[in-house]
Amino acid sequence: MQYLSVHNARILAVLAVFWLLLSGHFTALLLMLGAVSVLLVIWLIRRMDRVDGEPVRVWPTFGLAGYLLWLLWSVIKANVDLALRVWNPKLPIRPVWDRLDTSVETPVEKTLYANSITLTPGTLTTDVHEDHFMIHAVSQEGLDELREGEMERRVRKLGL
């Protein structure tokens, strides 16, 4: 068994550079703590891959970057909508909890889709099943927007 695969070595390098960029400090203590943090993440990744038997290889692409920008815009719009609902009594908050049928198939697509829903203010994925999610939303409009399927289409287009 190879101790550090090429994939994990790439992740180690990316995490180390990312940590250095965010930290900006080069003292011995902070470099050591950064190295321990990166190695801990690599250890957790290896352990998860061993347990579920399905190593995931997702690398940043233009498609993923485009999706994340679209998701950021969706989060901003949902924040404004939620703030307006809180401040304006004419826009009621009437929570709903219902089933959202989905056709995403892979575990990575399901995870990305469910987490994207939860990241969007006013909606929350409460349960993930093979062919549907259970969604809580602060209004029926939020659930209806998910049913239109734009987010699901974008996740499926990534081909994860």
C-alpha cells in the first residue's frame, strides 16, 4: 500500500500553499502548526477513502468556478429576500417542509446539491434519500424556486 498517493500529495501541496497564503506568517511555530493541520486533513481524507471505499477526485475547473459564482449570486439574492421578509410584514414568513424530488445520482452531486440548498438562506436540506430530499423553507416561494430545477441542472452539468 502506498503511504502517500499522488492525489494526496497534490492535495497536500494545495493545502500547504493555501494555508501559507491565508496565514502570511513564516515563524517556526506557525509553520509547524500549519504543517500539522495539513497532515491532519490528509490523514482524515485517507481514512474517509478507506472507510467508504469511494475516493472522490474533484479538482477545480472553470465549470465548478462558474457554479460557485452562480451559487454566490443565489445566496446574495436569498439574503435580500429573507431580510425583506423579516422587515416587511406584507411578505409573510410561512415555513414549509416538503419533499423535493431529484435526479442527481452520484454521492458527490447529492452532497453538493444538498449543501448548496442549505447554504442558500431561507432553505435547509433536512434529509437526503436516494431520489428525493426533504427541504425546509421559510416560504413556499423558496421551495417552488428549487422545484424549477435551475440549481439541480447546474449541479448535474458539472458531471461530478
